[in-house]
Amino acid sequence: MQTLLIIVAFLGSSLGAHPQGAQGTIGFNNIGGSAEQKVYIDEWLNPAALVPAGEEYLVALYFAPLSAGEGWLTQVGPSKGFLGFYVGQTSGIFAGGSRTVTPDNWGGAALFQVKGWEAAYGNTYEEAAANSAARRGESPVFIADTSNPQTLEPIEGLINSSQSGPQPFRGFVIAVPEPSTGLLLFAGLGGAVVMIWRKGKRASAAHELDRNCH
């Protein structure tokens, strides 16, 4: 009987440390952030390049438990456009309401990332990323606290939830990715091969002409 009580107590403490079905809520917005916590198009920190209001560009929130790591980041909830008093007004600010996630503990911290893209190229970041012509971008992965939905704890946005942690939320640029060094090298080698091939053909033709003349 004593052994059984010890086992039950051990299981209870284990479940308390890693509660099953733990939840947390976070506000999917960057309202009130600095210039470095907004989203831009093509050019970083240029006020004229802030993403305009409307749904020409979209952002989505990605989440993973701390224990799982960045490799488990997945989209949470629908994508969202940008704020403004009128379509086209530049703001770089988004507000997508609250999102419920499943961190390691109730109301605990978790990994997050915001990804943005040009809506004309897809309904998701992944669809846009499959097209080399699409503008797209993503924030650095950051750590943010969530609110415990079992309490009356207020739901904070991405900035307030992460500002006291080791990896706060940062803004980013939505742009057409630059070709990688490998692709540029491959293109350069391809061009060199074509030039050598053309020179070889010209030399061969000149040699044949000279032989016919003699």
C-alpha cells in the first residue's frame, strides 16, 4: 500500500511539472512598437517603406513549445493584413486578435515567429515562398510569455509579452530574396561555359574557312 502511494505521488508531481493540454493565449499584434518592431517592404527602417494598410501583404503567427524547438514552428490561426485608416496608408502594424497555443505549462513561455508575404502569390507563406518572384520575409524567432486562460491575466501583444525576455520580438522586411552565393556562382560558371563554347565554335569555323581557302 505504501509503495502504491509513493507511485501515485510521483505521477502527480510529474503531471504537475508537465501538465497535459496546457494552454496559453497571446495577442497577435505589434501595436505600440518602435520603428524596429514594424514591418517594411524592400527597405529596412525607411518610414516610406512601411507596409501599407489592407491585405496586399499578409502576416501569420508561428508557434512551437520551448521543449520542441524551432523545427516545430507551425502556423497558428489565420493570416492577417495591416492596419490603417484607409487602404494604402503605410503603417507596418498588424493586429490579428488573440491566439491560443499549447506551451509546456499553463500560461508559459513559448517560441514564436511572424512571417509575412505578398498576398498575390498565395494564401500562406509557404505558397508564396514557392515562387521566386514573391516578396516575403520573417522575423527572428523570439520567446514570449503567454497568458493563462484559466485566470483573469490580461492578454499582451507580441511586444509586451517578449520585451523582458532574452529574445524579444523584432520587425522585418518583406522583399524578394536575393539569389544565394551558390546560385550566383552557378550562373557565373554557366555564362563562362557558354562563352567558351561560342569561342570554340568561332575558332573551329575560322579554321575550316582557312583550310578551304588553301
